[in-house]
Amino acid sequence: MSAAQPPEARLLTLRVGDSEAVSALLALPVQPRACYAFAHGAGAGMNHSFMADFAAGLAARDVATLRYQFPYMEKGSKRPDVPALAQATVRAAVAEAARQCPGLPLYAGGKSFGGRMTSQAQAKAPMPGVRGLVFVGFPLHPAGKPGADRAEHLSKVEVPMLFLQGTRDELADLALIRKVTDSLGALATLELFDEADHAFHVRARSGRNDGQVRDAMLDAMTGWIATH
């Protein structure tokens, strides 16, 4: 699949509450079959190459994306927003995705921090129209400090969840992420990608490259969307 900027990407401005505004990018294929509100990770914004390539791959598979910035990233800060502001941003983005893609099945989630802020928002109060959540590397715990406290809120999420996880993810011990998804029962689907780390990089000796792993992730995600 092409890693180019998705066709029809359009820059938008999202209002978050009364005092914040952030940028967003809408990538709308000619015949979209779903829309994904796609939040970035803690260390890089919506224009990071992983985000752009993932959005391009979804567009090639007829899934629209709304990528967006969190306020701290929009301001050039390295300190992530407090959860309340991050969750308000998620809600604004999901509402905008619904407005921009009326009638399309709506999904939400993101890379690492963005996915966790999305699930926290959904757990606190279900977002209208969201059919499911997709986590692109759920950050279960800090590196080197295995634990599952960050997943406790997932038991309050009542829509299907897809976890795309690398088997070498330093922020999601493999045994722990399996235990978490098992505890969620039929609502959770875990897709594992051998030798991939939290950034979905693979070592050369794995026999695959990062692009092949990304394509496998995209195929898994769009296949899951088709069944939900």
C-alpha cells in the first residue's frame, strides 16, 4: 500500500471548550465505508510519519480518518494535557468526525496515549455513534514497570474493542495484555504482531519490515471493522 499523504486530506480546526482550538486532518476516500477518529501518541503529533502512513493505508482500504492534535501538541509543549482536557479533545474530534462523515459507521481510538484517552472518555460517558474502539498499541504500563492499573477503566466500556499490539511492546507486557483482553470477554479482540515493539518497529532478523507489519495491522483493523 502507498505511504503517501491520503488523497482529499483537508485541514480543519476543532474547538475544545471555550478556550482551546486544535488542528485536525480529514482524509476522505471516494467511497468510504467507515470513519476512524485517530488520536496521536504522547510524543508525536498527527503529522508524524506513522500517523500519516497509517491514515494513508486506511484510505486505501476505504476507511476515512480524522487525525487531530491534543492542545499541548498544538502549542508545542512536551507535557501531555491533563486527562479532563485530553478527553474533551477526544469528544470534540469524535463529534466532528460524525459531522464530516454522516451515516458512516464511526470508530475511535489512537496510538498509545491517544487510544487510552479515547477509552477513558468512552468509559466515563459513551460517545454518541461510536461503534467500537481501536487501540494502536495500548500503553498498559510504563516501560519496565509491568502492571494493569491503566486498564481498569476498560471494564466500563460497552462497545467492541480491538487491540493491535506488538509482542515486544515495552509498554504492554504480553502476558498482562492477554490477561486484560481475556477479562473483557467478547468485547475485546487482541491482534498480535510478532517482533514488533511499541512503535511497531521490527528487527531485520524477524524476516519482515515495518511496512509489512503496518499492512498486516491495517488488514486486521479493516477486517475487524467489517465484522462490527
